[in-house]
Amino acid sequence: MIVDSPRWYAVHTKSHFEKKVFDGLRGKSLEAFFPRVQVMSRRRDRRKKILVPLLPGYVFVRFDMKPEIYWEVLKTTGVVRMVGFEGRPVPAREEEVASLMILDGTDRTVQNRAYMKTGDRVMIVEGPLKGLIGFYLRHKGRSDRVVVSIELLNRSLSVELEDWALEKLSW
């Protein structure tokens, strides 16, 4: 008989319910993880560092996928659903959760960006090339590139830049 080892699963929460879901899962003796980052608050009278969700609307929970535990997770106040495909929860990759744990609580600038893959249409949103539209291209071991194609001339230009300056566009 094969026994599953505990895996990390992402839980989608109601808006601004991440902490409540995290506390609820911990109250049920489940291992939960709620990644946050430090930012400066923007209050009129003072500024101080506060922790905000790194991935708004998501909390991670680690458990054996057994029906009784699954339903306990779903019944937690503020939980909308388990993240998965075709109605079935799919575990997160261990190395991705480990990376989030390293980022947890950092005061480094961390920006949420749309997931970009080679061929996605992007726009440069920072710097001297702001407004330029092209396609995302990444060379292994090298920096990010945007390829701008001029169909009329049957030519393409490749521009090297930092990925933080890009925004994914929908077709």
C-alpha cells in the first residue's frame, strides 16, 4: 500500500481573507503558509513598514490528500476553492513553495507580474523604451529580450532589458 506524503496545495481565498484563512487552517492543526512582503505604509501622519500578501488571494496548506482533510480545508471560513485543474486539486511544486518561503517577510522590492513565457506579447512600461510593444524572448543563461517585429519590412529587432520593465498584454 502506497501512502501519500503531505504536499503543498494553493487555496484561493475571498478578497482580503488571507490572514483569516491562514489562522483557520492553523486552528485545525494544518500546516499553512501565507507569504508576505514588507512595504512602507502610506499614511498621512506617519510611515512604517507593514506586511502585505505577496500573492493576494492565496494561502498554501500542506496535507495528505484525504477526503476528510480536503473537506476540512474547504469548510474553513474565507476559502473559495482549492486551486487545480478540471475540478481536482493539484499540488504546488516543492521548489516553488520553497522559493516563496525565502521571499516571505523580505523588505526587497517584489512585484507581482503576469506569468510570461516565450512568445507572449508585451509592452515596455519603464525606461527610455516605454510604450514599445513586442514579443517576450528569453535566452537561457542570458537576460530577457523583447523582439519587435516590423511586418511591413519583414524585419525583427531584439532589445535586451530587465524583465521588471515589461507588462504582459492580452491579445
